[in-house]
Amino acid sequence: MNKPQLMHYEKPKHIKDYPCGPAAPAGTLVVKNAGWRTRKPIVHKEKCTGCCLCYLYCPEGTIFKENKKVGIDYDFCKGCGICARACTHKAIEMIKEGENGEY
């Protein structure tokens, strides 16, 4: 599964400039996290077994494997919490945005 990628977007100036079909391939975004996420997932590395079940359930493709554990690309994470519900080891916890001192 490909991770989301950022694409430069220029608003069309005329109706003829709009594309007839999709403007970009699936998985392409025009902005990083737009700031509307209220909760975000935190991975507790000591509990993570690296099974990647969360990766399979993530609708945005923001979960990746690093050093036999999972990591999350917060630039594109929407904060839906599906990964936390899918994790059978309770290694992912949803916290309030900015609660751990980060935004």
C-alpha cells in the first residue's frame, strides 16, 4: 500500500481548466493535516508486536513499519481511531490533540 503523497494544487482560473475526470490519482492530497483532527493515535512501542493489523485497517494508509514496530504519519492521519480499535494488543491509544505537548 502506498503512503499518501502531497501534490501541488493550483486552483483553475477558468471552467475550461477543470479536469474532465479525476484531478489526481488516488492517495494524493493537496494539504497536510488541515488542523481539524481532535484526537490522534499514539503507539505504545512496548506493547506493539508489529503484527500490522492496524496497517490493514487504516483507511488513509498513514501507518508504516519501522524497526519491527509501527509508526504513524501524522501529516495525513485524520484521527478516526480505527487503528486503535483494530489493535488487539491495545498498543494504540487515542489522545486529545496537543495533550502530549505536540500538535
